[in-house]
Amino acid sequence: MIATRLAVFGTLAAALLAASAASAQVSDDLVKIGVLTDMNGPASTPTGQGSVTAAQMAVDDFGGKVLGKPISVIVGDHQLKPDIGASLARRWYDVDQVDLIVDVPVSAVGLAVQNIANEKKKMFITHSTGATDFHGKFCSPYTMQWVFDTRALAVGTAQEVVKRGGDSWFFITDDYAFGHSLEKDASAVVTKNGGKVLGAVRPPFATPDLSSFILQAQASKAKIIGIAGGPPNNTNEIKTAGEFGIFAGGQQMAALLALITDVHGIGLSAAQGLLLTTSFYWDMDDKTREWSKRYFAKMNRMPTMWQAGVYSSVTAYLNAIKEAGTDEPLKVAAKMREKPVEDFFARNGKLREDNLMIHDLWLVQVKTPAESKYPWDYYKILAKISGEEAFGPPDPACPLVKK
């Protein structure tokens, strides 16, 4: 009788262990995260090694393991070229067994990587690309957009600035898809809120001399000069505007995409008064300061919203693996959508059905040198913009959205 009972208990114990092992599955007994970024080009300061550091901080803070299996971080440089980005992504997914790719600055590269992620049925979270197509017509169950999109920045900046009396605009727009998208979204918001768009000029990407474009914007007499583009044009435009006395003449500049590292590089003397919208500011409260100071100790500069977003998403991804008991991509993604995203980076965050993570944004103004009291004390927060207002409703072109 005793022997029979022991055999039954043994069988039950074995079955429970087998069930536990079956429910907690990690492919290749390793969770591998690939940071695919720009290590040496114009996007390397706001992404680059800082994004790698943020991802590694997330892994270290998580304990280096999930479901008893180790977590590793690898790095690749796509050199801002879609073909190189796609080739690296393919090799990582096929050969190196990477489970998740993160970061990927420049939308053209990000969309190329997204195609590979879809083909290989592997996860990709983009932080430093703003094209709304990621969660619109090209939306995917395997790809998430975590930090911003062009609509959110354009709505956040244009709407709040018009509310504050900035009701006439002239745009300096980078002459490529990203710049045109920013101008289009911001113009729609300006006119919707009763403002006027007086015109635009469109310098080519990386134009060395922007003087003629700044002079045209100045001559427009628009209250707000909207900068629709990213580095290097945006920083050069702000510097040149300072030299031509734009701010001193009573006009303001509103950057539809500017990062704290851009402001740091320009300096407060040239950037003072600049308006911009951001998903994250290191000096906003105790939570942002605590994490950012740890990051600063490793990088010797404060994080951009993109780099802080990498940490946030990697942490959410690892928590979802833990809760799902597997690293199977669709199960992990489903877990990530179940809970709100509330951490040092995101306030009132939620990963929607279209895999866009919506959260509050902040309209800020760059301080004058006299207002800045300590290093990296650069922003005055003017307004909070809710995620629902900034990002808008899901795009019905996304096949993941319930019709």
C-alpha cells in the first residue's frame, strides 16, 4: 500500500515538474536582445552607445536572468542604411537567434527591419523612428513603437503653441519624407486651432549653409518658425537663427523634433526660448532623476527620450516573458498589452492593439543661461499633453485594429 502511494506521488510530482517545464519555455535557453543602432553617425549621440547602455541597465536591474535563463545584449551598427539594417536583422534572427531587436534610428531603416521581423515572426521595438506607418498601414503583431511618432510631436507642439498665442507659422522643413510628415501634421493642427501657415522652405538634408532659409523665415514675420526635421539640420537652423537675431526680434522657434543632447550641443545661449515636445525629461521628478543619474554615471551625459525608452521597453518585455512563462513573441506581446505602462519613463502609458505605446508628453521651453542653475538644467515644463490627445485614435488602415 505504502509503495503504491509513493509511486502515485512520484508520478504526480513528475507530471507537475513536466508541466512546469513545458509552461516555462525559453527558446535556445537564452533571451537575446539586439540593439541595432547608429554607433558613429549623426544619430549616435541621441541613440548609439547610450541606447546600448540603457538596454544593459534594464537587463542588469532585472537580475540578468528570466525564467531561470540568462539574458544577453548584442550590438550592431546599421550606419543609417536600410540594406545594412535589414541584412543585420536577418542574420540576427536566423543565425544568432536574437529574440528582440530594439532602437533602430531613421524610419527607412526601421521599416526595413520591420519587414524582416514580420518575415521571421520575431519581435522588434522601435524607439527612435517616428513614421506613423509603423502602427498604421504597415502595423504588425511583431513590431511596437514605444517613444513617439511624428503626429504626437506635431500635435503636442503646434496645438499647445497656438493655444499660447503662436497663431502664425512658417516652416523650415527637411526635404525628405520625415520632414514633410512633420510639416503636414503640424500644419493641420495649426489651421484646425485657428492659426495660419504663412509658408515654408525646404532645405535638403545636411545642408551646410542654411542662411538663406533662415532669412526667408525671418522675413515672413510669422510668430513661430517651425523646424520640421531632425539632426543635423535642426541644430544648425537653431544656431543660425540665433546668429540672425530671430529670438531677439520677437519670433520664436518651435522644434517638432529636438532632443536634450541637441540643446546641449547648441548651448543655452543659442537655444534659449526654443519650444519643443518631449516624451521624457531627466529632471522632471524624483523617478526620472534617480534613473538618469545612474545613466549619467555610465555615459557622462543625460539620456534622451529614445534612450530612456529603450530601458522602459526592455524592462516591460522581460516582465512579460516572466508572466507569460515563455518568450514566444505573440504571447509576450499579448502580455505587454495587458498592463498599463507606468514607470520613470512613461506616465499613463498603454500599449494599444495597434502596438503603439501611447503616454503623456510634455511641451517644454529651453531656459535662458541665467535660469539654468546646474548642469543639464535646460527645460521649463509648460504643459502636459495626454497620450490620447497627442497620438490620436488608432489608424483604421492598421489590420490589427478592430473595425
